[in-house]
Amino acid sequence: MSKSYTPPKNTVYPYPSRFGSHKSMLINDDLIDNNVICNDEFGDYNTTADRLDNGRSDPNRYASSRLHGLFQNRKKND
């Protein structure tokens, strides 16, 4: 059986939400073609300025293509 992940107790999530993009996460706000670069716990990602602080989730932040390589090298418990 595999064990499920449980985050450590007493930790505060450093970003305003888990799935949305926010101005506090901006790295580059040149707004060339409405594109911005944000940073979260998994690294940098590209998104559009209209996704910032709109109260909705940002598909660019949780895209599986972006997160795929993070869990590839984990050992499987048989």
C-alpha cells in the first residue's frame, strides 16, 4: 500500500491561494502582449495579466505539463 502525503502541521501556506495567480507572485510584469511571469512553490510559470487576483483558478498554474516532472523520480512503494 502506498502512503498518502500529509503536509506538516503548523505550516502557513506562503501564497494567497493554492490555484489562483496573484500580483504578490509576480516576477516580471512588463505586460508585453498581456503576459506575465509568476512564481509559486513549484517554480516559475507564464500566465496572462487578466488571471491575476480575479478570484478564479489559473489553469496555467496547475497545468499537468508543468508539474509532470516533479513527481517522476519518486520511489514507488510496492
